[in-house]
Amino acid sequence: MKKIIHFIFSIASIATLISCQQQKTEKSDWKPLFNEQTLQGLHIYNKGNTASKWKAVDGELLCDPKAEGIFGDIITDQEYENFELTFDWKLNKGGNSGVFINVSEDSSYAATFATGLEMQLLDNANAEARHQVDSKHWAGCLYSVDCIASESRPNPYEQWNNAKVKQADGEVTFWVNDRITYQGNINSKAFQDKVASSNMKNYPAFGTFKKGKIAFQNHTDSVRFKNIRIRDLS
């Protein structure tokens, strides 16, 4: 009996050790996408390291429309394919912004939205009327294409929200405040059909890239991001 009890305890100890090692590994896999002090690793889409409305302030990535510099989306230097991205975001009253994935940076594309999938960030309650009436424009949606509208529940303006984006072999999922707001496979016919019936059909390269850069939108509104972390799922 003692040998059996010792064996059971040994197995339990090994299982606990493995679990702890896995948790430690998963935690260490997360890397900052923004170093919270400078804009190193980021630049303005198609403009390079041009002075812009984007600043690193008090550990936050801030877009200040009143600041000196040009307007423009800020984008990563690096490309990503299979990954998880998490971040906190906050808007002023009526604010509008977004985060894009799979962006192709090329002078033949005038903007990030011409290629990249946008997670819409919005103060739903105080947004422009055109956004309030179209649920595919609400916070957490794949902008203009698809949304689980009932789960779009951002916190009131000037309060922090958490968001997560996951892409794994074409399967894309968006979360806002722990609720799934969009899920779909960008390689599927169903996705292509939804794009074809949306306004994004006007941008032939939209959604055609399976990897690319990550961009944060400058929509002329003030927006703040913090705790921006990413991990590779390849």
C-alpha cells in the first residue's frame, strides 16, 4: 500500500511540475509589441519614421490629434501570421479607431484598410449615426464584413477595454472584454462571400493576405493603447 501511495504522489508531483512548466512557458511566450517608452519597432504606414500624431506617453501608445506631425496609421516593422495579440484600448466620447492584421505595406495600397482585416474599436453609444445603425461597424467587429453583434459590449467612453485577436491557419477570432465578437476562416468561401457582399468588395486585395503587419488606426480621434502583447503560434 505504501508503494502505491508513493507512486500516486510521484505521478501527481510530476503532473504538477509539468503544468507549472507549461504555464511558465506560455507566460514567457508573450512579448511586448510596443516597448512603452518609444515608438521603436513601429512606423507610419508607407511613410516610415515620419513625425506623427502617435506618441509614447506614460507607458501608453497614444494618438493625439492635436499633436504636431502627420496623420496616419502606425504599423509594425515586422510581419505576423499565426499569433495571439492582446491589448487594452480606450476612446474619448464618440471615438473611433481600429486594429488591423495581415496588412501589406506597399505604395500601391493607399491605406491599411485596403488589405488588412480591421477589428473595429468604437464608442458604440455615441458613434456617428451611420455606425450606430450598422451592427457590422460596432466595437469588436470585423469592420463592414461580419460581427456577433450581440457580443459587442464595449465599456463606456474613457474607460479601458481589453481586446484579443487570434489567427491560426486562417481561423481568425476577435474578443472584446472576454466576449467573442467575430470568428471566421479567411480561407473559406463563406468569408469570401461575405466580403463580396460588403463595402470591402471595392478593395480587391482586402483579406487576400494570410500574413502581414499589424496596424493601429489614426481615425482623427484620440485613442490610447497599453499592455500590447503578442505571441507566436507557429
